[in-house]
Amino acid sequence: MSTDVEGDVRAALHEIADDARAAPLMQRLEAGRTAARAGRAGRWTVVAVAASVVALVLAAVSLSVLRSDEPPVVEPTVHPPKVIRLADAESPRPGRSSLLLVLADPAAERFVHEKPAYLLPVGSQAATRLTESGVNPTWTEHLSLDGTRVIREVNQGALEASGDQKWMEVVDLRTGGLTRVPGSVGYCPALSPDNRLVAVNRDRDVAIIDLVSGTRRIVDQVIDYCGGLAWTPDSTRLVVHGQNASLVVDRQGRRLARIPRAYPVNGSMSWSPDGSRLLLYQPEAGRFVSQDDASGTLTRLHRPAGALRPVGWAGSRIVWLVGPAGEQRLVTTDQSGHDPRPWTRLDTDSMPIEAISWSTALRGTAAGG
């Protein structure tokens, strides 16, 4: 690179020298002021040309420096901190949050184990632990779309020999207030984006419960499957895990469509923010796909290196969980799984991530997506 630049400089100087013409001494003296003015104009011309050469050299050097670095990463317009760390603080009301991490202790017992949940308050660089529901362990937790609430499943039977008592509750992160979902006995609840409805898996059906009126709608012929309940961003439809297919129903539980041999990847996080695409897993083929909601067209996703699974969307880009426990991070790709770009690294003290969800604050349009 330096040889090329030096050659360009020499060539430019030669051109300047070639333009110079010798003049007899007496002629210059006789020219008087005219010659003086012409000499000054000539010097300004040389200066201007020399400045152009210097600018050319600087541009070439700058280009070489830029090319020597790694390709620049185009970040989503809205994104989390470069590294999300766990704070020592614990609170029942951390405030509106942009991200929720549910961790698991791999050394704990299978049925009685701690699943700490950490929330990243909006504008914060560290995640605060959410205070648990009394002494009862929490089995699943998900952040609401607007970041103001957490819906979680509490299991009292895990600590008591008599009976298995489960209930669903909504935590208001701004006040710490708890709202018990009426008549909710089941598994892995999903809160609608408008915070009005809760869908709950049961043994052979799904109950859709209105938090205001208490009204319940039932969707039958489904399979109890955590992560299989996916609300559309506008709260008008729900995808449930059915027999050999996913069923699309409306708010009243009426069937609208069927998606054969494919299931939502991570609950409501499977929907793109504009509701145009849905992340699905095809167990028979062992692959992840993205479905266009309007046409039903499927796009096979190419798994980035080290990726475990897709976990949601950042604008029009897919977010993947990548790396082993203790070194996990989030990476975004385009809608076919190509063009991987770093999004954030998760410093979780070597504890594996069981679930992750984020609010509208991190679902903004991704630059270059």
C-alpha cells in the first residue's frame, strides 16, 4: 500500500515539474510587476496542486487503515448494552424493563431447583433480580410486550408432599403488585401483548382467560407444550401446539388456520414485531423455518455457527442464542439465517439461560435489516 502511495506522489510531482518552464533572467526583470504577479499566481497553482496531492495521500492512508480493521458491524437502531451483567440488587418492582433473563442451575435437583429471573430496567446496564413469589418456586416467566409486567407460573407442590398446586400470576414491575389469574390451573402461561388475556396450557386443552371479566374460552385437541403459545403482536390471534400441527385461533378460541408439522419456537417471541413472519420448528426435519404470515411461504433458516436456537426478533432480523453456558450471547441474522451480527453478550456467572424475552424497547427496526 505504501509503495502505491509513494508512486502516486512521485507521479504528481513529476507532472508539476513538467509544467514548469525556464525563463531568461533579463526577461523576468523587464516584466516588472506583471512577472511578479504571474510568479505569485504560479506559486499558488503549485500550492493548490500540492494540497491536492496531500489530500490524495491522506485519503489513501485512511482507506488503508479502514480496510485493515474488521468489517464494521451495523447495529440495530435499538439494541441492548454490549454486555448485560447481573447486578447484586434484588427488587419486587424494578420498573419498566427491556429484557428478562431466566436462568437455571444445572447442579440443582430436577423438580426442586432455583430459576432466578433478572430484569434489565430501561436505561440500565445491569440486570436486577426479580423477587420471587414468597417461598414458592417459579417455573416459567415471560416479560410483557410493553415491559411493564411479568407473567409467571408458580408451583407450590414442588415444596409440599401433599398435592400439586399451581397458579399463574402477573407481576406489575412498576408497583410490585401481584394479580392472580382467575381459575388458572395449568402450565407455561402466555400474556397477550395488550395485557388483557392469558393463555394457559392444560392437559388436553388451552384456556384463554380474560383478566378483567374472568371469562374463559377453551381450545381443545392440543398438546401440553411449554413455549407453544404465541400471541400475534396485535393480540388478535394465538398459535397453539396441536396434534401434528399448530393451530391458529382468534381471541375467542375459534380456529382460523392450521400449520402442519411445525410449532412456535419461543412463544410470542416467535412473531416478528410487524406480525408478518413467524419462527417455527419442524421436528421431523429437525430444522427451523420462518413463515410468511400472508402467503404461508416457508424459508429455511441457516443456523449460525454455535447457535442453539432462534429466540426472537430485533426489527426484521432474527435473534439467535449462541454459545455454551457462561459464554452465551445474542446474534442477529437476516430472515434466512445469514449475515450474522453481534447484538449483546450475556455475563450470567456461568449459569445457563433457560428463557429470554424482551419488550418493545428492543424490538425496534433493525438498521440494514
